[in-house]
Amino acid sequence: MNKAHLAKIFAAPPIVPMDEMCAYESLWLGQGAWFANLADLFRKNPGSVPSELVPMAEIQAAKEKLLAMLGEERLRSVGIRVNGAGEYPSKLRDADHPVEVLYYRGNWELVETPGVAIVGTRNPTPDGELNAKRIAHALVREGFTVVSGLAKGIDTAAHTAAIESKGNTIAVIGTPLFDYYPKENKGLQEEIADKFLLVSQVPFLRYSQQNYKANRLFFPARNVTMSALTQATVIVEAGNTSGTLVQARLRLLKEGSYSSWKVASETRSLLGPLDSKSRGLFALGTLLRSWKH
């Protein structure tokens, strides 16, 4: 590290997490704000953090709104990671539109563990749900963290199986940290936040001011983060219009056509004959070992 770089680091003002979160929330209240145009804003201001782009009066106003919405105890329990500062995941910096601020609850260190996403339909067949659980068990046994989106169906099966197997799991959700979707997963979401890691890129204030149709767009958007945090994605039953296929396309773009189609091909051959337990799990074990290297 050269002297100029060190001088730049020590010349920068310290990061105050609460100020950065409130500044980011304020940016999201702008007309037409979305991940892509916010990423463009930061590209035009390289090295800047949110508080350097928002007047202090607006930061304070956002803080007052957040306090009124969440209460002081909840607000102070929110952890954040800011792009370009501290422990922001290096895996996310190379995204086309990096998420400038991530919100989290739980053990952030799980981000640095090898992870595989298990995603799929919200309405699986019994075989699909069983397959998701068996894959999660195998992933845990091989030392992977199971990552999913906490939706009902395949996501819930994957998280639950990882916990039952005494493994680690990360939930990347499409709502703010204290919203629960589906409602019946509230207990599971709180368990993950308490014992594992819950991650969101959804701003509290913007979400609260939009209708459900606009907020639905946050669900496919979070697949970018889920894909970036993992080494591979296993899809268990997904319809042609599923947000899961967004993640599949991201995986293909991220890994390149050869390795991605290789994974897709092996995964298809794995998921088809899983009624043959030994053959399926042998194929999965081979595939998992290849993902570690």
C-alpha cells in the first residue's frame, strides 16, 4: 500500500453508520430512484459515501422518520455495509449496479463463508420440497452456507433443512428487515436474524410509501445480491416467469457460458433421478467438491 493511498484513507472522514443509512434512505425518496440510477450517481462521484451527497438537514429528517417508524431500539439493531467502506462484500463490488448500502441483522461474518443458493417455486411438489431439503443437508455436510430468499416453498425448505442439519444459512429478503413475507415465516425470519444472517437491500422509507405492486419489484432485484454472495445456484422447480430464473440468468452472466451450462446440466441430471438416493447424492457430492475449487 503506497503513501498516497494511506494519506487518502486517513484524510477521509470517519464513517458514521447511522448517518450513512439515513442519507441513503433520503436518496431513495427522490423521484424515480432505483438501484441502477443510484449506482450511476455514485459512479459519477467516485469514492463518495451517501452522507457526502445529501445535505445534513435531509439526513436528520430521514432519521426522524425512521425513529417514528421503527423506534430507537429497532433502528439501532440494524447493521449496514456501505459500498467502498469497511466490510462491504468484495463479491458485490463488481455488479453492474452495485447496491450502495446493505442492511443486515445477525452474524455478518457468514458472508465470507462459501455459500450456495437454493431457490425455486413458492408452490413446490412434495418431491421438489424433499429434494430441496436433501440438497441443503448435503451442502451443510460439505461445509457450505445455504443461501435463499425466505419465500414460502423451496426457500423455506432450504433454510429449515440447513438449520436442522446444524449448518449456517443466510436469508436475502425482498422486504425491509422488519417486514415479514410471507407472514407465516416471521418466526423463521427472526430465528435467522438471531442465530445466522438476515440481509436486505430494501429501504424502509421508500417501501413504506409505495403500494404492493411497486414493492414487488424488490423481490427479483434482491436476486442480484443473492447471486453475488454465492458460488453457485441450485434451482429446484421454477416456472417460466419465476424470479428464480432472473438469478439463473445472473449466474450464467457471472460464471460464463461453459461453467454455467456445466453446472446447469449436472443439476438437471441430479434433480431428475433423486428417487434414486445414492446416485443423486453421489452426483451432488461430486458437484459440491468442484464448487469449492
